[in-house]
Amino acid sequence: MERIFDWVLTRTENHLTKRKAKKLYAKQHRTVLGEILDWLDAILFAVVVVFLINQFLFQFFVIPSPSMLDTLLVKDRVMVSKLTYGVELYPQGPKILDSRIPDRDDIITFYNPEYESKGPFFNVFSQVLYMITFSLVNIDVDENGNMREKLLVKRSAGAAGDTVTFRNGDAYFKYAGTGEYVLESDFRAANGLSTAPHTTISDEAYTWYNAMGRINGLTGSGVAASNIPRHLTSDYQAMDNTVSFYDYYSYNSQTAIGQIMADPTDAEARSTLAKYQTGVYVPEGHVLPLGDNRDNSQDGRYFGPVSADAVNGRVVYRIWPLGRTGSVIGD
């Protein structure tokens, strides 16, 4: 071991001595080409260092949507630890070292299951460019110039063995090893977990929107407006149009009910409704990511659980804006 150490030390000293001599010679015989090459060498070195830091240690991430309000706001910049769940050899590549599954309540970044790839070269190049510019340059945009969400940030809400159903925006968990559904907020309060996940749509608003969903299912199945049940029409007409609504999961489930009301033999609608009523089961090696802003979050309710291999980091720190900097662990 001592021989190896001595050999490494000798080689390092020789390398540094030669490099110092080379720089001294270049300084004495400076040329325009030499200056350009020095700058290119410095830039390339900086790019490589930044990429290695972002790929293997941490990277910056810009929050693209309001799905994590009020924990994380749109355009917040956060630091994501790349060491927590294992290190990717390259963007979206296999993991090495520790590859543990996220704990319940971790705020994670993961690859969007609904992302439409433009090809492996573009994926890697755009990700590298995003990394080396500290998230300032993103060429992965749609035809309108909006950022395409290759990475999503959500809370790891469901763990292996859980079954989750949603009723009027609220999540009910049948946790692994238990036989009854529990309101998620009650479980969180009883177990010291974050109370940040929330809903803002009132039960009254859900009465309106559930009616709207059923009417949509009925009319979409060919039922004339004059034949719509009066109580649905009454609930729909009482809608407060000033209330924002984004919970399409609930709306779509009510649409399936409307379709079944129109035609009880509609096998496709019955199958769709059964999926909503059964809920989402989280298999081994997966987590169910959900946004804290449950009324407005495209999350695991729609695309299901995600594999731990698709999780690329844990959000640990908010670095921007300056007035809100601080750790987000435990939020």
C-alpha cells in the first residue's frame, strides 16, 4: 500500500511540475491561438465539472407547475440530492451504489411516465445542457415555447402495499398490513408526517362539478338535455363559475357514472368506473407520487405508481427566491 501511495504521489508531483513549466513557457511565448486554447480548456473543464456535480452529487431544478403549492411555488429553484436513491451513470441510465426506495413523505423528482421522447440523443443532450447551465437553459420545449415536463416533482405519498382511493379530492389510504381505509390527513396528523398536502375545493363545489361530470356522461351517450335528471340540472345551474376547478380525476369518474346511467350495459364505462372505485395499488419497488396541491396536480392518480428506478433525486433545499431559501426536508 505504501509503494502504491508513493507511486501516486511521485506521478502527481511530476505532472504538476511539468504543467507548471508548460504554463511558464506559454506565458513567455504567448500567442492569440494559445490564449484561445487556454480559454477553451478552462471552459471545457468547467463544463465537465458542472456536469459531474449535477449528475452525481446534486442538480438544480425549476418548479414548473402549481402542483406542490404551498410547499413549492412555480419558478422556485430547488437543489436535488442525486445521492439519496442511487447514482445514475448517465441521464436516465442504470443506477449504481445505493438504490433504496424513497421513504413515505420524501419530496422527489422522477421521470415523467407521460413524457414523449424526441429520441435518446436529444434526451441526453437537453438534459446535459440543462445541467451545465444550472437550469438556466432548457431547449426541451413544446411548439408554444413552454417547458416540457421531463422531470416531475411530487411527494412520495404511497408506499409498497398501499391501496389509495380518492373521493371528492380527499385521499383514503388502506395502508400495507391494514384492512380499512383511513383519511390521509388523519394518518398524517397521527404519525407526525407533513400536513402540507391539502385540498381547496369545498364539498359544495364538488356537488356542482360531480353533476357536471354526470351530465357530460349522459349527453355524451346521446341522452337529450330534456331527459337529464332534474336534480343534476339543478346542481349544475347552482355552480359558482368563479371557483377554479382542476380535479379531472373526480370529474372523469363522474362522467363514467353518467355513461352508466345512460346505458347500464356499457361495459367500457363500467370498467372505467371500477378502476376509480378500486383505487390505485402500489406494488413492491414502487411509490405513489402525489402533489401537495391535490386539486391541481397531474400525478400518480392519473399515471399510477412509479418505479424506484425512475426516481432520480430528493429535493432537499430551496435556493430561490432569496426570501424563501431553506431546507424543504420535513415540510
